[in-house]
Amino acid sequence: MPSQPAPIKKSPAKKAAEKAPEPAPEPEPAPVEAPPADAAPVEAAPAEAAPAPEGEAAPAEDTPAAEGGTPAAPAEAAVVEEPPKAPTPPPPAVPTSAPLDLSVDDVTDSSLTIKWNTPEAIGDSGLDGYIIEYCKDGTTDWVVAQEELTSTNCYCIKNLTAGDLLHVRVVAVNRGGRSEPGTLAEPVPIREIGERPKIRIPRNLKSCYVKQVGDQINLVIPFHGKPKPVVSWLKDGQPVDARVNIRNSDMDSIIFIRHAQREDSGVYEISIKVDSFEDKATITLQIVDRPGSPANVKLLDTWGFNAALEWTPPKDNGNTEITGYTIQKADRKTGEWFSVLEHYHRLTVTITDLIMGNSYSFRVFAENQVGISEMSTVTKGVATIQKTGIVYKPPEYPERDFSEAPRFTTPLTDRAATVGYTTKLLCSVRGCPKPKIEWLKNQVIIGNDPKFRQNSTQGICSLEIRKPCCFDGGVYTCRAKNQQGEAVVSCKLEVKQVIIPEADKEKGK
């Protein structure tokens, strides 16, 4: 095989000629077919006989001056450009952090199911999947449980041998490689579990369980699981105090405190375990007591028959919320205390209706769901209600003239009466001073005629006509007079005779 020709390096002059303006285009030569790839390579001509590429100037040293040629003019200085910088390579991918909270979900005599949580730090390269590995206790030969990466957070390892004790770990994989493994805390025995552990918290213990100081506490927590679960208790993450008695059986666990104290309050956690399976539950116990007395009860001000008080909540609330305050007062003469306000919720109050000339002390009790505080806080100062000379001055009102001329508010109306049947005329009048009432018939004052009965009460004027006859018909007038004027109202009364048919008269005989 003939050797390949060495590449021809271009001189700076040739590079400058390449950058010079191109000459007028010449007719393109006919295209020459490229030799087939199978053809043998043709030997290259010697480097000095190689023709210069089109558009490039021949180097000066190729044309000797002895042949009569004119020495070549030096090429113009070429502008050399800096080569472009290579792009910055991306930062290398970083593996994820280890999977979290690896635990056993199920186990049989031939399989093991585990679950875990996603790693806390995944990074920009993402997460490709997980690898599950296991090995027998006492060995270091880790076996990969699956052929391909799994993307779920739960996996069942199958075809295991009953009686083996296995260590299991999970590794997260991405472009950065393998993460730190997340490993089960204890090896798992491969065997059939009779019954998984399960705690049954009573309904009254699912919320905060409240008891008073000195009460007896006896809580029964039932559970089930086979074989017999291992029971453990913690209080606020620490072992239970020795004064708290724990009694465990195959079916329940009992927590017993003979005399509850404030320090027994907290979160109690029960844990039952069967092999690699575990169940946990928590009970919140709150031991409450009466609160302490309020702090800094101050008498802010006294004015008139009033006194203003202010205080701050007690430092010891009895391990429960303060529900109110009781405020009492005592007269310095008698020294007896009386409750002014109960179940009061604010921290400031104004006591009213104090007696003039007396001096008062005040005290405040705090309250919670257990009861009122045993002690109270008394004000240091004394509220004295000063005696002041009081002269009653009746209010002055402008006098008003209530005089009014008579005015009929309800006029008389025309009436029709029957001979022999008593009838009555009515009207109403107002005026100040009280007007004098007169009745007239056909413009003649009736006076004290016994046939007519006149009455005027509360402004209601009436004229009763007893058993009228045909001659009693006419125009009746009511006239009202006082110092301011006079008013008149009239009506027409018609008295009709009852006509009895002749046939009725004969029947009457």
C-alpha cells in the first residue's frame, strides 16, 4: 500500500492570499467524477511540484530570480484572527441523596415487600430509578433483586427462602451514578406472619385526655398481633418515668398513675412490634390544676363614684387556658368582700356605683376549667370616694302658651230617627282652656229642657233626644266657646213616623 501524502501546510502568505479579494469568476471546469471508494489511492506528486490552489499566490521561494523572472512582491500583511474559544463544559452530574424511611410493608415465607420515600436531594440531573439489593445475615454478598430500574417507591422481592435473615438496602440512580444506600435498621426474617400488629386507640383517647391533679389515671390500650408483640412506651421521646406503671398482656397495655401530677402531662407513644412490622400510636395527657393569682393588680384612677383597675394574667395558669376573672370589693369600714364581676374576660375594668365618703379595696381571682384560684391579689392603693357639696338646681324650661280656640275634630252628621225611639247626636271638640258647650235647635238654645240630655266628657259632646216625635225634627247645632274664640257645627235630624198597614192593624185586633 502506498503511504498517504503528508498534509500540505499553508504559509501565512497563502492565508493572506485567501483573504484577498477574489478575481473575476472564470468559467467553471467540467465536474470530474470522484473515484470510487474501492479504487486504489494514487501516489501524490512531490510537495514541491504541487500546483498552488486557485486564488492563492505561489510562494516567493518557488520562482528563482535567475530564470529571468521578476522577484515577487511581498504579500500584504494578513490580519490574524484569534481562534474561537471552546464552550465551557457542563458541570458533572451529582448523585442523589439516599432514599428515606426504608421499612417493611409485607413479608411471607417466600417474599418480602419494602417501601421507602423519595430522596431529599435529587439534583438537576433528575432520578432514573432505584436498585434494590439484599444479602443474607453474616455475609457481604449483595444480590440485585430486579433486572431493570424501578421507578416506584415500593418493591416486592420474590423467590426467597423461608428461614433466611436478610439485610435489604435501596440505592437511587441518576446520571451522576449511585447514591448512598438506604438500609433497613434490622435484618428481616423470611417467614409467614400470623397477624400484623395493630393498636386500637379508644375514642376518648384520640383527643387530649384531661385530668386534675391528684386524680387516678388508668388507661387501657387494646391491640392485636401474632406472635405476641413486643410493647414499648415513650413519653415525649424519652423512657417513661418509674412512677408510671405499665402492665402488658397479649391483648392490651395498661398505663396506671395512682396520683397524677403536673409533670405527668405530655405525649405518650406506644409501640408494638412483631418481627419487622411495627405500629405506633400517641396519647396526649394533660394534668390541670387551679391557676395562680393574677399579677400586678393596680388602681389606675378614681373619679366621681367610679374606680378603674388593671392587672396582668397569672404566671401559673394551671396548665390550661384562663377562662375569666372574679373582681371583688370591700368597704374599709366593714372589711367584708362582695363580688362585683364574675367570669370577666378583660384585663381592665371600671367599678361603678361606689358610695360617697367610703374607701374601698379591690382584689382579683383568676379562673380556669378547674375552678377559681385559691389566692387573690389585692390592690395596694385605696379608692376613696370624696364627699362633694351637691345643690340640686331644677332645669329651667321656657313657658309655653297652650291656649287654643275651639275646633271641632269630628263634626255632626245628618241623622234620621223614628218616632218613639231615642236617638243621640255626637261630635268632638278641642280647645284650651276647656270650651263651654251649648246645643241649639233651629238656632234656639235648648237649655235645660228635660226632653234633651246634654253631656261633654274628654272633648266628646253628645245630645240625647228621648223618644222624639215628629215635631223634634230640625237643624241641631253644637257651639263651643272659650276665651280664644268660638266654633259651630250643625246637622239635620229627620223624625219619621212608622206607618202600619191596615192588614196588620186588623191582625193586631
